[in-house]
Amino acid sequence: MEYSALQVILVFIVTFIAAIDQFSFLESLYQPLVTGMVIGLILGDLQTGLIVGGTYQLMTIGNMPIGGAQPPNAVVGGIMATVLAISLHLEPNIAVATAIPFSLLGQYG
């Protein structure tokens, strides 16, 4: 599937806003359910965006930084899972599992 430059720029802007918002506890725009919905709208598949966002949200509910251990980054993982599911036509569970390395790299970055 071909994506326009506008869609790529909008995904970048949503990612940028969500990455900044995760350090502000006033709103919850960075939650995977919200980012999955927005990315799904941008890429033209709202249903897949909601399903993948909800699946990733369920996976990250119990993640807490305890001691020196850091959980995978929810922003990068949720957005990558949605993009992978829509662009590669993956099942939600497979897309979430495929996005885990990206979320780990996002946390270390």
C-alpha cells in the first residue's frame, strides 16, 4: 500500500506530540489506545488501529519502572504496532509482538 507524504508527516507529528505528552501527566494522549486510533485514522484503517491499540494497551497496563528496570516504551511500541499491522496487514497479536524490539530500542534511546 502506498502512503502519501502528508500521511507520513502526520504520523511523525502524532509521534512527536505523544512522545512529549508522556512526560506530562495532565493528558493521556500517549496511551496506545489513543495513538492507535489516531494512526489508524491517518492511515485509513480505524478498526485495525483501535484493535491493535487496545491489544498493546492491555499488554502495557502492568508495566511499571521498578528499581533500575525500565519497561518497553508504550509510545513507540503502540505506534509501531499500529503502523506494522496496517501497512503489512498483520494480525494484531503478531503486530504487537513485532513492535516489542522497536519499543525496547525507543526506551534505550
